[in-house]
Amino acid sequence: MENDFGFGLEDRENFRINPDVWLHTLLAIVGDKEKKAEAVRQIVQNTGFTPEQAQLIISTTIGILINQTRAN
């Protein structure tokens, strides 16, 4: 079964992200008001979470990525 990420669900255990790239990308998004609003809108639309929850997801993800990049 394929998804929007282009890999099958059977591959999700082997799926890894580059935390440096994701961190830089998320920081660029939150640094631009329009891009941040679009990211929040998409999270709300795709998950049903509130805008506040979507913003918490983004900020928590940034925090986790910061810790991962520091550990490397």
C-alpha cells in the first residue's frame, strides 16, 4: 500500500528521516507567517486537530529534532 511519501506501509519500520534537513525545513516554514499558516491549515485538514494542537505538533517536532541533531 503506497502513501503520499512514496513508500509502502511495509517499509515504515525502515523509514528514516534526516533530522538536520527536517529541522531546517520546519524552521524555514515557521519563520514565514504564510507558510506556517498553510502548514497549520494542512495539519488541521488532514488530522482534524485544532489549530492550537497543530501548532503544538510543529513546535514539539522542532524540539525533538533539535535534540536529535545535538546528539549527533
